[in-house]
Amino acid sequence: MKQILINGKPQEIEEGASLLVLLLNNGQPTQRHSVSGANRCGICGMGICFECRVTVDGKVVRACQTGCHEGMEVWTDAR
Ligand code: FES
């Protein structure tokens, strides 16, 4: 199995699987916090709401539009 890092912790992945689904299935329903501190999570699952923003390898991306690949480093709480 291949691995990625999510907030510094190793996680096994299936190559190409949706990053948003991986986060949800692994108990991370909150991908970020709003400016007022409210939990935010992907709503649409198709790239429109931008609520699933995370940082992957230093770039802010939408988790629902990102496939997992070996060695990627994911940080939640992207702005
Ligand atoms: S879930 Fe809406 S943009 Fe990703």
C-alpha cells in the first residue's frame, strides 16, 4: 500500500482516490476553520463551494478535486 502524510501522520492510500473521501473516511470531517473559528467541510463534492480547501505539497487545493498520490503531504486548515 502507498502512503501520504496528513497533518504529519502517515496514512495508507489507494492511488488516485479522492482526497476529500479519504479525509472523511478517516475521521477528519473538518478540513479548515472559518475566520470566526467555525468548522468547515466540503459541501458540494464537485469543486464549487471551496469549503474543502487543504494544503497539498505547499499549494492550497480543493480536496474534492485532488487525487491521492504516493508521498503527498496534506495539511488541513488551509485559508
Ligand atoms: S467540496 Fe465543494 S469545492 Fe470541494
